[in-house]
Amino acid sequence: MNSRLLATLLLALAAAPAALHAADAKPAEKTDAIQRHPLRGVITAVVTDQSALRVKHEEIPGVMHAMTMQFKVDAATLKAAKVGDAITGLMSRQGNAWVLEDVKPAAKPAK
């Protein structure tokens, strides 16, 4: 066996235990948690074919101005929602969609 091949094999064997421990290590926890922001507004449309509500919401300080926008919601929320309902919920951006969760009835906001 030539000396270069022997040296390469010895280096590979020396590195093997470290590689085995690295393979056993758990992957790092994902730190990109979804940021949710409290939202208060009034439902202006129920868009059933897109599983969404259009909501005219108050300003979300430090996040966005007051505006009307569409949010994906779960089936139970979609079924219970009615145009004109005042609501609160938690808004977030998930992938390409704006999502509204934890939707609850609320007193109508002041104009």
C-alpha cells in the first residue's frame, strides 16, 4: 500500500467518530415562529370559495395601518361569520396568505 493512500485512510478513520456523533445530533429547533398580532375589526365579506373573511380592521400599532384586507380562516369560523359582525382575532402571515385565528365576537369599534 502506498504511503499517501495509507495516510488518507488513517485521516478518514480518525474523523469517523466525529462524523458519527454529528449524525446522531438532533436538528436545530426552528426559530422562525409565526408572529401573531391582535386584530380588531368588522367583517365586510364572507368569501366562502376562498375560505376567507374580508375584514375592515383597526390599526395594528407597529405592524400596519387600519385597512380592509382578506384573511384565511378555518371552516368553523367561516361558517359562523356574518357580514357586519365585530370581531377580534390574531393575525399572522403564513407563507403567501394572511391568516386570522382565534376569532371571537367583539363590540363594534368606534368609527
